Amino acid sequence: MTIIKQGVIPGNRVWRGICFNCSSEMEVLEKELKVSVDMREHDEFSHAKCPVCGGNFIMYPYKENSK
């Protein structure tokens, strides 16, 4: 058997976001988030609190997760 493209286990996917308040950038693993799905667009997203200013992040899956 040969692996043509290696995937990423869902809990280990990387998510990224930018704070609306202070423009900090954050990267987090999916297993640390509570993931929601936009029913109309079928996009995954998550809300997180900024560790710098306490503002709000909206996190999205980082597309370049697989090798």
C-alpha cells in the first residue's frame, strides 16, 4: 500500500484567526475548540477569546494542513 496524500486527523487540524480588537494572530488545534458549522455555506468556524486583549477571534481551519 502506498499513501498518495497524507491526511490530518480531525482533532489535529490547525485553525487560525485574527483578533478583531488588537489584530493578534492565533493558531490552535481543532481539539481545543468548539466547532460550529454555518448551515447555509457549510463552512466550519469557531469562536475564541484573545489571550492578549480579551477580544474575539473567529477561527477557521487552515487549508494547508495536509502534506
